[in-house]
Amino acid sequence: MKKVNFGDLLGTLDNDYYNKIEREFASQLSKNAIDTALNTNIETLGGKVFYYMFKIVSQKFDEHCTKCFDEIIKVKIKELMKNNDGQIKATKLDKKSFIAQFTTQQYEVAKKAGITPSRLSKVLKNTLSDFYAFEVISLATTNNMKPQIAFEQLYYIPLTDSDILKKTKTSKKNKPTD
């Protein structure tokens, strides 16, 4: 799969995306944080960073984010159908509450959305810092929810430099492939 950075994706929606993001986050984020976010591969872009920046640029949030991540989601679901991870234990966290509205079985939610059950479990236990943006979109769309609603439920705390510049914990198994 071809790597696409977030800035290039936003550029397909609005040529003035950088100025819009810079104006919106001038007092909130450093230029370094903005540039880092925009140069991130969309496959590994955190959901919170995606949401706060994408909503500034996109006039049709649900339609655009679904189109932008459609190929990635299809590939992830297909890859996951080839593999079969074991069952996961539930934990009582905010992210679990988000998943619980869809079904009581985390394993089924993960498989349906193209997320390895072990990755979902790690996000819910906070051993991985966040969902990837495409995972939030996939979780929403495979469960008849608009992506913007899912992002709003998950990311109500304002975006900060540390959301972008922190070292995210990613296992080798879950790193995207070309």
C-alpha cells in the first residue's frame, strides 16, 4: 500500500489547509507539532490528531474521512480475516465504553473493523496510547455510526503538542506495511 502523509491527504481537500490549521492552532500548538502531524503517515496517525485537524479542513467530515481511509480499512479487514488472534479480556476504561455500545464482545468488534484483537485490547488498557484514525473510522462505519460522532465521543479534550510529539507505543506486529 502506498504511504500517504496527512498533509498530502488534506491538500486533496483544500489547497489552503496549512494556513487554516496554523491559524486555528496558533495559540495551542507549536509549529513543530503541526509539521510533525502533517508529515505523519495516515496509517499511523492518531485518531485525536486526525480529528482536530481534519474537521478544520473538511466541509463533509463523514464523507471525506470514509473515502480517505476506505482502501486502508479494506486491506486491514482482509489481512485480519487471514489471521485469527485469541480472545481478549475486557477492562473498564472510557475507550471500552465506546466499544461496548456496539457489542459485548471486543473480539467481534475488532475483527469486524479490521483491528487485531490484541491491538484493541492494548488501546483499551492504555498500553498503546490511541487508536489510529482509520481504526476509529472503521469502528464507526462497521457499526452504523457516523465517523464524526465517534471522534466526538472519543476526543473531547483539546489537542496539545504532547498528543503529537509523544513517542507512541507501537508493536512491530501492528506497524503498517507498504
